[in-house]
Amino acid sequence: MDSPRNLRPTAEYQAIDAAHHWHPQTDMAEVNARGSRVFAGADGIWLTDTEGERLIDGMSGLWCVNVGYGRERIAEAMYQQAKVLPYYNTFFQCTHPPAAEFAQAIAEVAPEGFSKVFFANSGSEANDTVFRLARVYWDVMGRPRKKTFIARKNGYHGSSVASASLGGMSFMHAQSGLPIAGVHHIGQPYWFGEAEPGESPADFGLRRARELASAIDRIGAENVCAFVAEPIQGAGGVIIPPETYWPEISRICAEREILLVADEVICGFGRTGRWFGSETFGIKPDLMPIAKGMTSGYVPMGGVLVHDRVAGPVIERAGEFAHGYTYSGHPVACAAGLANLAILREEGLVDRVREDIGPYLQERWLKLGEHPLVGEARMVGLIGALELVRDKERRTRFAEEGRTGTEARELSLANGLVMRATRDTLLIAPPLCLTHEEADMIAERAARTLDDLADAKARAGET
Ligand code: PMP
């Protein structure tokens, strides 16, 4: 590993970290009792910790490092921009070359009709922007009562007050009295976890989509602003909806005049084998929050892609949209984003996910579904999951939901593969640049992890 700095012993970092660093989405008492793992470097799909151990990053960081680590071109673009114009705002009739060029570059890869980008700094801010912009849209359309959002249980849209409210994570809501007023949640299209016995994926997909129609009719279409959902739920457990789901959702939104918001924070920028998950699933959204793969995580950035049918009326009639961030369109982030998009385009990474490396890893990943502890293996593009079960036929889970997922994730780490666990589901979303050989290694390490889990469960008398 090329070390950019002289590293101190791991224990020193762990000690100062435990003393001063409050981690996000973390039980600090638990983490400090064990000591954090300290990462020091990365290259391609490989992470290196301060003990010199190399791990495959099966999660692209947090679903964001789409082009992989160690891209000199992005680092160089950021450095050059920081020297020339490290910061200037985009308020008060100002812009700068990177913001204008990056907005243009995003519009070029976006689906037809998405010619405007509003910049933010994270996925949470992107969804807060949606929350305000969608309401302003209906105001200027002369329908100011359309204020209510419908989103989904177990959806994830961020951690700020509005985005966590749109999200349907009950454990997040429980901690601080969320959701805020004006947000309703319907069921998720989680066939493996929630279908009735014998119900086909197609029937289940339709049933869950029609919950949207019922919710709109109950609240009154004249009061509903937008439906917000991820094309594939990521943090909720890589839940890939049945094929019937999105066409029915799109139909319902169009029929009842509800804005459709596809949260592309994870799916955007190639993850599903198209530039946007909406293209993979045939969704025709009005707004698309984006982040993560926008800069491949080299620097924080988020934004909202706005369809012309929404942007047009708001820009013409609303006057000032009283919303924006100091760092909206930050020049260094835009420079990173431009270099990132150039890599994705020049290396054809998105097509490669659809036609080459995606199908290659999928074939190996779906085979893991034959393991006795796997109830379902699923993957689209380069985002997938394994549902861990105690009894494959009956789909019985292990006791204490979440314990087995955590156990499996730890075993995977010991096998040199970073996966994530949501409840008892293992998740994977590797960088889009992985080689065939690395895809083989992911499948081998995941298979070994399942065998190790089976041994551990047998030893513990849990099978
Ligand atoms: N939307 C989705 C679909 C996400 O997966 C995430 C983050 N995992 C967010 C929004 C929030 O993004 P951020 O953490 O950058 O605020």
C-alpha cells in the first residue's frame, strides 16, 4: 500500500477515536468496547487496514464508490480545481465552470427530459430538496392542497428530519417522534419476506402497488403531492420488486396526478446496468434524487434531477425557490464529479455492468441460493442479497432477528470480504470496475462464509 502519511499504531487511533469521534448510525458503547477497525488505504475494489490486512470491499463503501478506489484522475481534478477556485457559491447570480459543466454532463446521461440538476451535498439533502420542490410545484400549478407525501415502510431516504420521515425505518422514527406531519407509508414490495404463502411474485407486486391507489383514495388525490420510493430498496435489504410492481405504480401516479419520485441515490450512475435504476425498471419519474455514485464518493455530493415538466412551471412562475446550500454545486465536488462521469463513460462501465460483469457475478451469486442456509439469492446489475434462513423449505428464520446477519457479516470479514447485513440478509454492491477474477473471489468468499456460518450454527445447536 502506498501510504500518504506515517501511520501510528492501530491502538492509538482506536483510543482517540473512542474518546472523541461519535460515529453515525452507531451504538457507540458497543463500538468503543470492541475498538473500530481502522482503514488506511484502498485501490480498485480493495481496502487496506492499519494492520496491513487487505479486504474486498463488496459494498463500494456505502454503495458509492462506483468507479473504484485509487482513481488518480479524480484526485488530480480535485487538486487542480482546489488550486484555481476552491470555493465559490452559486447564489446571487453566480456560477463557475465546474458547476455548469457538471450539470450539463449529468443531463447528458439522464433520461429524456431531465435537463435540470439542483445541487446538494448528500442524499438526505437531495430528498429534503424534493420535499420542498414538489410542494412548490403544486403551489404554482394552482393546487396548493397537494402537500401529502406517500412513501414506503422500510424505505430509506436519509437521516435529516424530512428525509428520515419519507423513509420508513421504524427504529429511526421511534427515536425522535418521526415522521413529521404530511407523510404516509404503505407496504413494501418485499416478496420473499412478506408475500402470503403461495402468492406469486407477480400477484404480490400488484397487490403492494395497489396499496398506493388505496392510500391516495383514502387521503384524497387532491391532497397528495408525490410518491417517493427507491427503484430497488438498498438499506432496507436490497429488495428487488417483482416485475409487475413499477408499471402499476407508474400507472397509478399518472392516473391520479401524483408526482413520482424515484430515489436514485443508490441505483443512479450505473449500479443496475443502466445509468439510472428508473431505466432498468421502466419507471418514468418526475424527480430523481441522486448522490453517492455521482462523485463515486470521492467527495460528498447530492442533487435532484428535475424533469422539464416540473422544472418548467416552477422556474417560470415560482420566483425565487427559497432553498439551497452553501455548498450547492461546490467547485471541487463538481470537478470530482466530472472526472467520475468521464471515467464511467470512457470505460463503458455502465454497459459493462449490464452486458458483462453484471451477468457474470449474477450467475455465481444466484448459485449461492442453493446453499442450505440461503432462502433466496437475488441480484440486478451489481446489487444483490442473500436471505439467510434456518429452514430453507419453510423459510423459517433464525431466532433473534439480526443476530445471524451480524454473525455472517463478521465471518465474511474474516474471509476477507466486506458485506453488509440488514436484519438476516447479506448485501453486496461491489465497485463497477471489478474484474472477472475478483468476481470469482467474491463468490468464493461468500460461499466460504455460508459454510462457516453453517458450521457455527451446527456447533451452537441452532440448525
Ligand atoms: N436515499 C437512499 C436511497 C440512500 O440509500 C441513502 C443513503 N444510504 C440516502 C438517500 C441518504 O444519503 P446520505 O447518507 O448521503 O444523506
